[in-house]
Amino acid sequence: MPTGLNSWHWFVGDGLVLRRCNPFRSEAATRYEHEVLRRLDALGWPVAAPALAPDGDTLVDVHGCWYALFPRLRGRKVWPRSVEALERLGSQLAGLHGATSELVDLGARPDWPRLAGYASTPWPPDGRTFADGLSELDLREPILAGRICRHHEEVSECLLDVSGLPEVVVHGDFHAGNLLVRASVLAGVLDFDLTCLDLRTADIATTLGFHHGPEERAAIVRGYSNVSALADREVRVLPTLRRARNLAHAAHAMSFWTSGRDDMLAQVELAADLLDGERFPDEWE
């Protein structure tokens, strides 16, 4: 199957998918993801819960890599174009949060950052922090480093306003590319690789990042609020969390770049472009 940056997938027969798990995730972090999927499946959500190996485990160690087997979910991906479709996307995320709010007893995901903690996180592949990456970037690409540093300073101050907001187990990458639809019904929610305990607004901010027009973003927030009302304070922090998501992407890309992945500099530049292009008015109120 087409693969992402770290995990590999293969179709097995007609009904299964084999996954070589992300080598930069700890075993405990991967087991947390599996438990989220298992419990959402038990609640009736269309997710691919991991199959059990003969020993009753969901992970198998092969030559030092963890593998897991999942059912193949059927459906098609439909990108939302209309206001109604965008509102439906927001309502689907709110519905998922209604379920994952029951999973908060799982606690924090081991070895895993909250969005607001992007600057203090040791990022893969070798544990560099945001400050480490920014220092190296400043030596080699000072203009690019200056752009990112400016946003980081502003966001760091604004993040002081997020404490105490409602938490759920977030999806981490909720957008139409990770949803399957069959006969106009949600048939699959894919890719829980970034799931963790975090602010529900962190998840909303991630979803908004895939839609750049103020009308599109307003429709998503409206759809979410129709299912689960957002406090004024939650709405106000969305632009800050949106910028924090781009800074987290920059931190992750810088870590790979400073470890020798020259191609990841383009991802750092993309994050800076997105940060420069973010809108800051109260466009979602």
C-alpha cells in the first residue's frame, strides 16, 4: 500500500491489512493506540481494531520490528466541498469526541507530546527538541529560522490561555482523507497513529488546517458546536492551536532534517509558509 513517513502497510488477501508499526514509537505508545481502537470498536465505531495473534496479543515482534494485523475497512474517500458536507465533518468529529471522552481513564499516551508541549518534546528520530532543531536551522538557514522563531515566541505566550480546557482522547489527524464513506454513511475512521489525551480543541484545530477559507472553517466549527457546544474560550484558542500544530510539524521535520534527511527541509519551509498564511481574526465566532 502507499505508505507514510514511518509505517508500512500491505494488503493480505482481500480482507486484511498488515502493518509494520512506526519504529519511532515506543511499544507502550503503540499499545495505547491499539487499546483506543479496541475500545472504540466495542462502542460501535467503524474503526479497524487490531486482530489477536495466537498468543492473544495484538503485536508480533519480527526481527526487532512490531507488526499488527487489521481488518480492511471498505468505502471511499470524499472531500467535503459544500457547506453541508463541512458541517457534517465537524459533527462527525464531535461525535467521535463524545465516544473518546469515555476513554480518558487511559491517561496520557506514554512517550507522547500534547500539542501545547511541542517545544519541550524530544522528537524522532533521535530525540532532538524544537530548540535543538531551531539552533541548527539558524546556522544553516537563518531567514527560515527567523520566520519560525517569530511564530514560536507569539504562540508560546498565547498557549498560557489553554489550561483547564476540556480534554478527550483525540484522533490527531481527523480529516476527510482518513474517513471512508459507503452509501453516504461513515464507514471507517482510519489512521489513529497520533491519538493521545489532549484538548478537544487541539483536534479541531488540526482538522481546520486542511481547510483554509474562513467560510469552510466556520462551517466545521458550526457543525461541531451543533453536536457539542464549544465555550467562547475554546473558540478563541483555535487560531493559537492551529499555529501550534504547524510548529509541531516544523519541529518534527527539523529533527529529521538535522539527522541527515535533506528532503525534510521542504517540510520545514511548508510549515513556515502555513504559519505566515494563518488568519488571526475571530473568523470562527
